[in-house]
Amino acid sequence: MAAFAVAMAPGSAQAITWDHGPLYDGGRAAAAYFEENGDHVKVCDTKSDGKKAWVNVYDHMTGKFLYSLTDTTNDGKCSYRHASDGGVYNLPENHDIGFSVSKEPSDNTDSEYYVYFNDH
């Protein structure tokens, strides 16, 4: 039972088939992924440049900012959030969800914006 608890801990990679991604910033230094079933969001730093990979998540239909997720180093590990984390991480169903993918917030020259309908 303990092994199961460790395998399902928040932030773990889990066996997720990503609906959308990789969603890159313009410089391909940050990559985000979105799986509608369970509202899984992942961001990965893909370039060793000393800057964080960053994804801002929005309810595109209302324009409401929901949350940010960052990954600080290009070490093969990524940062994750899921609906099971509760609150803003449980994304609204039947809404367009926006993802702004960039490096640190002060470096938005290469940011890219993606929109997907969350119907799961």
C-alpha cells in the first residue's frame, strides 16, 4: 500500500497520456502539457539558460487568471498540478482554457498562447 501512495503523490509523473503538448514558448525553452481528464498541467524547463519555464493558466471564456506554474531547472524533472489539488487547479468544465507559455515573467518576448476546450 505504501508503494501505491508514493506512486500517486502530487507532483509525480504518473502515467498520463497528454491531450495537448508540448506547447512551446517561441524560443522552445519552455514546454507545457495539458490533459483534460483530471485537469493535469505540466511545465518543463527545456533549456539550460538560468531562467524558469513558466505557464500561466486562464479561463479564456471569462478572462480570469487561474494560476501560474514554474519549473526552475532543465534537469529532466517538471512541475505538475492536477484537479485533485483542489481550488483553482480544478479547471472549469466546458470552458476554453488558455495557456501562456514563456520563460520568466520578465522575459515574455517569446511567449506563446494556446487555447483548448476543457470538456472532460
